[in-house]
Amino acid sequence: MPASTPYLYKNRNGNFYLRIVATKRQIASGTARDTWRSLKTKDPKEAKILALSFALEKAQAQIPMPKPRVSDFLQQLKQTAADGESIDFDLSKPDEVAWAKQWKKDKDEELAGLKAQARAEGRELTYREGIEGRLMSPEALAQYLTPAKPVGKQLKQVMEDYFKLKGSDLAERTTKKYRSNIERFLEWAGDKITIDEITPTKWHEFKVYLATSDPSKGHRALNSKTIDLYTNSLANVLKMTQGRNHVLTGQLLVKKSQRSKDAGAKHVFTPDELARIFSPQRLNALLNPADFWGVLIGLLSGARLNEIFQLRVADIRTVGGVRVFDIQEATTGNNLKTASSPRLIPVHPQLISLGFMDYVEDVLGLPNASNLTLIFPFLNRYEQGYGDVPSQRFTAVLQDLGIHQNRIKTFHSLRHTVNQKMKDGRVSREWREMLLGQKTEKEHVNDGYGGKAPIDALRDMVIPALSFDEINWKDIKPDRSRLKHNLERETAIRIKSDAIKAKQKK
């Protein structure tokens, strides 16, 4: 019978949707509106059958009998199609609707006969057995049914298992971000997706989806860096399912032994690159305190980007006669990456000789400043912390110098460089991990902030390795008055901007 499949729509990801059209009366009364129902398939043939089964169910609903299920029609429609009988019909034509009703009645009578025969023979015959045994030939059935596959664990359960196993090793903000990113994937792929169904193709499709705006859900297109944050969250959860001896490359799990042992070395700045980045001529011309002091702190401490730019005056103190950066979450607004992140880092003597403590005094001299004032008070806080703008500005410097490589040579390379310097200086792994705030199987030697190993021991172990002789330190002479002037100016701009935003919210 002639007709086209009603209201089928294929979205940009290849998934088919069925449009359910409300009547003018329903729309006018506000009781219903046009909606889209996902058919959860990319197969045009299967989508057509599902759409027609829904249409038949809608027509059948007009008959004064219990409303059938869509799944009931599906098998019958498949059988009819396999036998070569046309199932297309036009709901706007009374004779075609009548044909569909009669077709359903005939099939119900045939199925009722099968069940009666089964009861007469004293055995049970299920609905599917009846369809397979009498209504469909094995050849016809093979067109629609595929062998059942073992059902893997659902991703949402694996995610919960991951958070339970990690426990306090993950900072609260990391857990929140991971959960948000993975729930975005589940929203796109379906919350029942199993880890076995996350194929390289699925992985790629998700990244394309993130890079495409979706106004219907209020999602804007994301840049490649943000997309990586989403996929990295998912990758870390999936790695747990394969054990600690595997890593995720793209979406393919390979043993760690297949990775290059020198993979981390590519992130390290070479001596020549360090000399260019920290040349006296370039540094002495800087006016932004974060550009000058923030980058130097990164080189001389190995601290993470957000650990540096969320530092407050109170986080710079003296412990056991040693000036330290106190990396901790106790200060309002601070966030750390992992449970091993809280630590004390000796302030490098080179920072002190360059006048860093004078700069901290200038921060305290700002109007309404206190020990809770950020040492870079002009920075705005974004979702990832206070380091977004300084990171972007440092990347621009690397680009101007011809050093930048996306995800290879970045602000984080300062941390890799510090670690490599300590390795070259034969600093043991335990001391390196203590300085960098990395997890180790052994207890940190400064657990309890100076209980088991005094902070001066850490200073004596690591500072000699962080000499950086390739940098011409003696000619680096920051202009305190200019840096102070810009500190005051940028902070005043920030305060004024915050006041305007607060007024607009009211």
C-alpha cells in the first residue's frame, strides 16, 4: 500500500527521531505540543519499522480494545515485511487505516490460535516462540535479529565505582568536574551505555558533538582544549577498568610498556629555551606582576599553575626558620588537585634576592588588604581557578619566542623542568614527590609539616638542584616602583569591575 514513513528525522550524528504531531486543538488548549522521540538507531531500515510500528499503534488506539505495546507491533511488522507484504500506509486515508486494523486483527487471531494449540498440547509457548516458529521463517528472522552479546557494565556504574575507589585522593572540585563531564557524555550517548559500547568511532563522534553548538539544549561549541578536559575525564575512568598497567591512547588501551620511556622529556624546557624565556631584557620590561613573579615561582618551586595563582599572603610564612609557600585548602577559595597536594615548598633564595618579599609587602599595602588577600589580587577567578589568564599570557610569550607546542611546551612544562632538574641532581624520588605534591607509596617525609623531616631538610635536598645556571640571574632587576604601580592600577580596575557586576545582579 503506497505511503511514506511518517515524520522521520535524522540528526547530525546519524540518529533517527520520530516526530509526534499534536493536533491544532491540543496546541491551542496547551495540553500537548509537537515532540520528538529518539528511535535510538542509525539504521534507516530499522528506523522505518519503528516509525511505522508507532503509527500503527496510534491508529490501533482508536479501536475500543486494550492499547497494545509498541514492541508487540514491532515483531509483527518485521514478519510482514520479511514475507514481502507492504506495511506502508497513509494515516490520512481511511481505507489504509482500515487495512491496518484488519491486518492487526488477523495477526491477533493467528497468534491466539497458536497459544490455544500450545495449551492443548500441555506446554508453554511464549509470544516470541510463536512468532519465530510459525509466523517467521529462520531466513526472515535473520534479517532482523542479531546474536545477543554479553552486556558489559554500564558507564554510570563504573563512574560511581571510580569515585569510591579514589576516595579522598581526588579533590572535591576534581570529582565534581569529572562527574559533570561524564554526565554530559551520558546525556549524549544514553545513560545505559556500557563501557564495551564506547568504541573509537563513538569516541570521535562525541568530540565532534562537543565541537558543535546545540541551541536546543543550550550547549555552545567547545574549543579543543575544553574538549580534551571532557574526554580526559572519561579516559581516566575507563583506564580503571583495565588496571594500572594500561593507559588510554585515543580510545585504545595499550600496555604502559609500549609507551616511550622518554615521553615526559618532551615537556621539559631546554637550557636554551629557559635562557630565552627568562632573559633579563624580557623580564625587566614586564609590568604585570603575575607575568613576572608567577612564572618565576613556577620555575623555582615546581608548583602547579592554580597552586601558584591562588596563593594568598597568609600562605607565605616561616616554618622552622625557613620561608615557605604553604600549599593548602584551609584558606578561603583555595582548591587543590589531589589529597597529596597539601605541602610546604621552600621559597627559593633566588626569589628572595630578586625582591619577592618586597612585592608581598606592596600587596599588603593595598587598600583593605589582609592576610587573606591574593598575592595577585587583580586576577579573576574562573571555573578552573585563577590561572587562566596568566597561562594564556605565558603561552603568548612562548609563541612569540617560537617555543610553544600545543600540550607539549606550556606553563606546565615549568613543573616538568623542575622535576627533570632534580633527577639530574640525583634528588631521590621521595624528596621530588614531596616538593611536587605527588602521590608516593611511602609516607611523605614532611608529613605533619616538619614532624618526621624538618622543612630545612627538604630545602637542603632540593634547592641545590634548582640552580638554573643557564639563566643570567645577576642582570634580572625588577623595577619595584613600576610593578607596584601596575599592581595598584590593575587591582583598582578589578575592584571597580566587581562592583559593577554586583550592582547588575541586584
